[in-house]
Amino acid sequence: MRYAVGLPHTGAFSGRFLDSIVGLECPNHDSFYLIRVPDLPVDEARNQIVERFLAKPELEYLLMVDSDMVFAPQSLTRLAYRIEPEIRLGCGLDDQVDMVAALTFTRYSPPCPTIFRGVDRVENGHEYLYIQIEETLEWLEKWPAAQECPTVLPGVPLDAMVRADATGCAFVLFSRRVFEAIPAPWFVRDGLKRGEDLYYFERARKAGFRLWVDRSVVVGHQWGEQFIGPQDFIAYHTHLPDQAVT
């Protein structure tokens, strides 16, 4: 067993999430070690997950997943094919892949892809990153099968992988070395109330680690009885708000 799934959560799980986590397939017909941390602030929960992950030397990869996501069974396996050196899918990736995320969207309005690339501005020493809205719209229009949610594209487009400076930790696969190289605490909500995930990815980037987003893995973000996905994102940003979840 080389994979762990880290799950911070408060409250009950939805049936859609339970279906997703129970059906999640592990690479090479293996099984994953579940690390569940309930009822803590999310930064504290994520730090506990990493500590428990590192305490088991046989574990090599940690999938951090939020409890309000829905995802296809093959989602972890596809990300594993990106990060494991022995089985990595090509797509021109010569660099070492240490962190790779699925394509997810915010559940608040307006729905946006959580692909942050490039510093938009700096205030009081803190970086605020550019959101790849137009780039994601163009890619989804080019690959309409990726508009289904949740999904893993059966074919792997050569341009599915895109570099990012940060993303949300809704569905991200990490190699062990990214946590071993950075001192704890890894996740902190700072005084500006920025997400603990953005805090971590900024530290990881400055330590020399690269983050990728695999747009061939599309994950839904639950909102009540529905979930936010690429169709809601497209509807909102192409001025069709009546089709979008509000």
C-alpha cells in the first residue's frame, strides 16, 4: 500500500461523496490508506493528515480530497499516471511531477477554475494570483467531453496538463518529498484569511516544487443537492446566467 487519501471534514457526508470515495480506484489494483480527520479547522486538519502520512514510511503518495467533492472512479489512477516516474503518461512532460491536481471549480458565484498562474498583484508582501478563466474556457470548448462532470477523459489530450502556481486542495495528489522538504506547519490560514492551500503552494513553489493541473480529470464541487462543474462555469462566463447554478 503506497497511496493515502487524506480527508478533512466537518459534519456528515453526502451520498454522492460516499459513492465517490467508495468507488475510487487505486493504481495497479492496490488499495489506499484512509486518513480521516474530523471536526477541526481545515488548516489544522490538513497538517494532522500530513503528519500521519509521513509517520508511515511505506506511503509514497497522498491524495488530499475535500468532503464536498464528487469524482469519477478513475480519477486517482489518472493522476498517479502523471506523478509516478515508472508509469508516467508522456504528453511531453520531461520534468519531475511532484504535485498534480484535478480540474475543479469554486462553488461560489462566479464559478471559476481553481487554476492560478502568475502573480496578478502584490500587497503588503502577499501575492495575489491570476485565475486562468479564458484559458480554461478555450480548453473546454476544444474538448467538449471534458464538460461532463465528474469525468476522466478516456483519451488523454496532449495539452491536458497545465502548469499552475496554486490551486485548491479539493483533489490533489502529492509525492512524499514535497512535505519532507518543507518544515511544518504546511497549511496555515494567515491574517488575510487566505486559504491554507494557497499558503502551502506558495511555500512549495518558492522551495522549487512544481504544481500541475490535469484538465482530463474533472471533479464536481457540491452545492446543496447539485454540484458545480464546467457547464456552470461556461454558462456563467458566456453570459447565460439562467443556465448556471446560483
